[in-house]
Amino acid sequence: MRGLGLKQIGLLIAALAAQPAAAAATLDMVYGAVASDPYMSGEGDQMPPHPGAVVEMAQAAAKGCRIALKLSRLPGKRLLTEMQHDQHDAAFMFSHNKEREAYFDYPMQGEEPDPRYRLTTLAYSLYALKNAPPAWNGKNLPALGAIGVNAGWSIADDLRAKGAQVEAAKDTEMNFRKLLARHIAAYATQNHIGDRYLEDHPQAGIVRLQPPLSRKDYYLVLGKRWHRDNPALARCLWQQIGKLRETLLPALLRRPWYQQP
């Protein structure tokens, strides 16, 4: 800095100090527009004050990795389609199947997702009319008749692979309406969703059948382009999720607004 006076040096230092810090990485993350309490709360494109335990996990993971997070909600089929076209950086909650690996990335360990980095594990069951339940024994799906599922959910492919007749509908409410109208023999959904409906509609005459259909791990998935451009941040996010599932998630689920009624 030869030739600069004290005044000029002071101005230079001030100018350098005024330069903005390097911008944080941004993450465009999407999740479903249908409530899945206590993990995702509220309906439509709005986020309620308590948005859901997994939503709060995702926010905490991004904060822990110093990522600027943009969260939005989409209907299930549109969310899946836009993630397949790499239009968003991340999404949740996704179970794993090989077809989806072609479109977005899971935290892998060899040929399979690493369960250490799952968001949570959920069970699926069949729900049926109490006074006319199909004779479900855990194996006889083809004999049950039409089974309702939410459009875009991976359970549909699982059921078809076992020979079941599957009918997709827009959401949980529509599937339960079809069940009550006897348009389907049973509805396959996640236990926490089906059980919440039964608690909210005790006079509906619907029961959960035993045994459960399956148990699935659910993940935060990343768009291939964002993962390729930000490998260290991707590792950080998934590692944060693994830690938060063991620490933050149990605490969140104990909060009164996330507890089942």
C-alpha cells in the first residue's frame, strides 16, 4: 500500500469491511400439500405456525448446514413430476424404489438407502368398514377387491406387484368417502393418517385391519443437479437429519400441538 495515506488506507479498509459475506447456498425444498399429522400439518400451499415435526426437522437441518432454505408445498402428483424433471433441489417425505433413483438422489449405502439418514419409519395398513371387512390374512391381496390409495404414493406399486386391484384417488378424505360408499373394499394408507381419521370420525364405522401391510423408511431426497453441485452440503444435510431424528424429532412429537388427540 506504498503511496497511500492514512486516510486512503482507512477508506480502503472500510470498503473491504463493507463487502457482503459470501452468499449462503440456497435450497428450494418442496413437500406435500396434504396433511400428514404430526409430520406435515395443514392443507394446501400454506404453512401453519406449527408446520409439522418433519418440516421442523428439515428447517433445523438446513440451519445446521448454513443453507438458506426456501420451503413450498405442492400436490403429490405435481411434486413428484417436478422432482422427476429436476425443477426443485430437495423434497420430503419419500420412500425408496428403484424407479425413483433415476430422478433424484437418496443417501445411499451401496445399492440401498442408508437407514441411518432416514427421516422416520412409518407403517401402512388396510382400513375397511367394520361391518363388512374383507378377509385379510396378510397374503391374499388379489382376493380383496379394489383397494384405494392416494395418487402418487409408492404403496400403489407395491400393491400392484402383489396382484392387488388398485384405485387411486386425490387424497385421504376422498378415499375414505369411497370406502364409506362401498366403491372400494379397503383403503391402504399410513397408520398415523388412518388412525387420525378414525379418531376424528368415531361414528364412521371404519377399522384398521391386522396385520399391517408393510413398514417403510422415509427420506429427504435431493435433485440430481443440486446434489452434484453441492456434495459436501448434501452430506451435511443427511447427517443432520440422522442426528435430528434421534434428538429433535422425539422432542417435537412430545409437544402438545403434535400429539394425537
